[in-house]
Amino acid sequence: MEHNKDQYLKDLDVQAILGHEKEADISSDLPMRKWLYSWLLDPNIEGNFQKTIDKWISILIVMNLFTLIFEHLPAIYEPNKHWFEFFDVFSVVVFTIEYALRFYLAPEDEEFNNKKNARFAYVKSPFAIIDFLAVAPFYLKSFIPIDLRVLRFLRLLRILKLFRIVIPAIQEFKELNKERTFRQKIHALVFPSPYGGMMQNIFEVFIAIWVLLSVLAVILESVHSISYLLNIQFVILDAVAVAIFTVEYCMRIYACVEEPGYHGALVGRINQAKNPSTLIDFFAVLPFFLEVLLHHLIDLRFLRVFRLARLLKLTRGSDATSTLFKVIAREWPVIGAAAFIMVLLVILTASLGYLLEHDAQPDKFENIPTAIYWAVITLASVGYGDISPVTPVGRGMTIILALMGIGIFAIPAALLSSAFTDELVKERNQLKAELFTMLKDGFLSEDEIMFIRTEAKRLHLSIEEINALIQLVLKEFEAEKNNPLPIHRIAENPELSLEHFKATLGQMRQLGLLTDTTQFDQLAVQEGKLSREQLEIWQKIQTMKA
């Protein structure tokens, strides 16, 4: 059993655990056509360029869709006509190369290689027809001397090329969710889970694109010259974005009961609705519905600026915000003390500034609230110059205030920076301790692999660090096999004693990471469970580097 445990850990594929693709192992002795297909188009070979090619082709397709929209706006199209033409030529060249490459390599494609004429079978396939029609208008316009502008709408078919990525993702999603309920399928689509596959990633990218589009539209809408030209387009885009975000919100509320901790048809959905990320989703669409329903009662156009809150939807895919909140909660006593000092200093200096400058500049140092604005600007070392002292004493105080502000305002920033770093280190060490526990039994379950993959990605834990941890576990296994349990037998061999000592220190560090340190310190200090010397040793071990 021990041998199997050791062998399992030695053979462990860390790249596979972390979800990293291996470098493609493609023999250079293959025939040219087979070699090209393996590197460029074969979806069954990990580490080749197939996914990269599909990604960049997809980006180019989406960009083509936007150029088609802007081409119908003369104020934008006419001044930049040559750039639109250049981009169209570039797109056609790329799509033509892609079509020619797929045509040439069709005999290697498992979909066509069993046909009598693989290339002819490819030409008749739906994707090939779409690829052909996507570039046909360009060549017809170039070689046939007639007005073929009516065929320009065929370029819209380029968007259908995205189905080359979407259809395999749908098939994978169906396979993963076979015999699951409709609600479970919706849950797999909108919440991260082992059942989501590529389709869940596509859904997240789709929502992220619409978030960025809607926020960009809100920003450009504030520019009068652009808003005048694209007013209708902005209205349509906002309506479509609200429809998409509303459907997403309803899907999350409907399927949330499948999430751990949200069970219960009513209570679970209420808890989900109170979740900060779900509240962001709600407020992202609320201004639109309020303006539609209440515009005849009150002017609510000012609510449009709150559409920028949609940008917060992107925080769902990042743990940086939650980490920042943890840091603020943990360091709040120190941050609060620094904030109190800043407020005290601002009020005192503003009061002094008012007393010293009011007689000389009654229009600028009109009252203490106005002087507070000057004090904050000076302490923050911004110095707009709209309010500045003219008396010698006032200027001297400004110099002192500016110098003090360099240190006072830097305290919260330094605290947050240091605490943020400490929190990340703490989370990484805690993950290492949990990894150590998982690897201890010499086997990783599917749930453990999924946990490692998620957390290692979140904390940027490298393959080298995982490998180092595995080597540490192997050394401990070796020490356990060679070490008799009685301590006097371990003491007979200095090498075994050293390994035993290192293993014990490692266990104590893990204990410090996993235990509730507040209760531990309370028992150790207040109730006298540990002596002073023992507590100092414990604290020193916890500060030692692994």
C-alpha cells in the first residue's frame, strides 16, 4: 500500500491537476498534411494551436460585426473609409486562408476522411458554405463589373462562423447534463460547476462583452457629438443589454437553490437576492425599468448614470474584491485610528486656516466647511490652487500641513497594501496546508482535484510549488517507513531525528494555519494553558519560513 502511495505521488500529473494543457507531442516524421492538421486544426490534441486559432477568428468575427454597424453611419464611415476598407481586406484574407487551409486538410478531418471525396464533402458541409458566403461578396465585387452592394448584407453571415465554437460546446454541455433536470442545467450554465464545461465559459464571456458594451455606450452617450449621431443605436443597445441582464438575473434566482447554502424554494432565493453580486445584477437593470415606468411622473434621466454600476458585474469573476473586504475588516481598527487622526487634523487645520485667512480672503475662506476643502486638498498634496493662503502665517501653516499630509495620507495606503499582501500569503499557505492533508493519503479524488485547480488558479500557485509540496510529502512517507514509532528508536539515528524534527515543525506550522488562532491565544494566555516560554516557541515557529 505504501509503495502504491509513493508511486501514485511520483506519477502525479500536476499540469493535468491544475488544468494546464501539455505541450503537444506531435512527431515531425508525420506526412506534411497530417502534421499541419495535427498542429492547426485537430481538436483532439491538447497543446496544439487549434483553440488559439478559433479564439482569434472569433475575435475577428465580432470586430466585423461592429464594422458593419458603423458602416451605416456616414459621419463615422466617410472620414475613415480607407480604414474600413483596409480592415475588410484584412478580414477577407484571413477568412480565405482559413477556408483554403480547411479545404486542403479536409482528408485528415475525421468528419470527412471516410467519404469518397473528402474535400468535396467539406465544400458541401454547412460550415464550409458559411465560410464561403462570408468572403464571396468581396470577390464578386472585385471581379464582376456590376454594382453588387446589395450583396454586402451577406457579410453578416460571418457571425455564423462562431457556431464552429458554440456547437461543440453545446454538444459537450448536453453530454455533461444528460438526465439532469432543467433547473440543474440552468444552474450549470450560470454558476461555476463541473457540469458547465465550455458552455459556461462562453456564457460568462458573453455577459462580460455586453457589460463592457453597455458601459462604453453610457460613456460615449455623454459626448454630445457622438450621442447625436448614435442616439437610436444607443437606445437599442441599452434595451438589448437590459433584456440580457434581466434574463441572466432571473436565471440566477431560479437556479440558485441548486447551490450549497441556498436550498429552499423561497428562503434560498431570498438569500440569493440579498447576495452582494446579485444585488449588483439587480441595480444594473433597475434604472431602465424605473425610467420606463415612472417617466410620466418624474424626470428620472439622472438615473442613467447609474448604469455604470453594470461594470461591477465583472467583479463576480474576480476574488480581488472579496480579498480586499477581508483585509479592510481585519485591519479596520488600525485603519479607523488612522482615519480618525486624519479627520482630526483636517478639522483643526481648517479651523486655523479660517481664523488666519478669513479677514484677508473672506470670499475664499468664507467659512470652516470651505476651509475643510482647502485642508483636504493640501493634506492630500493635490494642490489645485483655487484656494490658497496669502498671509505669512497661513502660508507657513500650509507648508507644515503639506509635509504632514505626505505621511498621514500614506498610512492607510501602506496599511492596505501590506495587509493585502499578508492576506494573499496567508491564503496561499492555508492552501498549501490543505494540499498537504489531501496528498497525505496518497490519493486525490475528483472533488479534491477540482478544489486544487480552482484555488491554485485563484492564488496563482505554480506547478513548481505543487511539485515541491509533493516532494515534501514523499520525504515524510520515506521517513515514516524507515522510522520506528518509539521516540528512543528515532533518537538513535541522527538523520531520522532530523527528519522527524522537520516533520514535527511542519505539522506545527500547519496547525497554526488551520486552527482558530484567536481561541488558541485566549486559552494559552488568559487561562494559562501554556507557559510563557512555550508560547514564545509556538509564536516563533509560526513566523518561520516553510
